[in-house]
Amino acid sequence: MAAKKRAASVGAGAVAAGMAAKDNAYVQRLIEDEELRQNLITAYKSARNAYGRMSNGKGPTAALNDKKTQKQLREAANSLKEAADSLRSARRPKRRGRGLMLIVVGVGLAFVLSEGLRKKALDTLFGAEEEFEYTSPTTPSSSSSSSGSATTAGATS
């Protein structure tokens, strides 16, 4: 019976760990990003090879004197730096840009499809449109125009 309880608690812990890993941005990035995985593998292999060269009796002085060990350590450090830079970019969720883009597109469609919304926005921005009737103060009357043309015609001849 104690074995069953222990197995159940281990199983529950494994499920909780799996759920936590599923929600972790770093784990998601590791699953999705091939370049990140390759950087971590390269760093591990280079560090393992450098450790193997230093543990063959050469000791830590191999890192100072052996060019091949230095190259492997440099390669491991560069791969780890690239992996860390890639993981830092995973901290920022990329969905914020999508949400903003969705809002902008939605507002744009609302303006295109709704004439009332366009009018309301234009009235808010530029003030309400004033309606007026235009009457020209220089409109000639019909009697004065006919007599004026007769005097002009007589003056030219």
C-alpha cells in the first residue's frame, strides 16, 4: 500500500512538472527553435572535449598552453552566448504585437464599413460641419443687365 501511495505522489509530481514545463517560455523556445538546440549541443560537445583534454593529465594548465583546448573552450563559450541571447528574446511575448495589429485592423475596418462612425470621428477631430446657403451679393438684376448692354453697344459704334 505504501508503494502505491509513493507511486501516486511521484506520478502527480511528474504531471505537475510536465504542466509547468509546458507553460514555460524557455522550454517552448527550446522545443521550437532548432538553432537554439544546435547551439546548446555544440556548447556541450565543445566543453566535454575541452574537459577531456584537460583531464588527460595536463590539468588546468592545458587551458593556458594548449591551442586546441582554447579553441574548444572559445567555441563552447560562443555557443552558450548565442543560446543565452536567443533565450533572452523568448522572455518577451510576441503576441503583444499581434494584439496591437488586430486592434488597428479592427478600427480601420470599422471606419471603412461605418459611415456614421466616420462622420462622428471627423466631427470630433475637426468640429461639426456647418450647413449654410450661399447667396451672391453681386448677382445682377435682369432689367439692369439688358439696359447696360444697349448703352455699351451704342457707345462702341
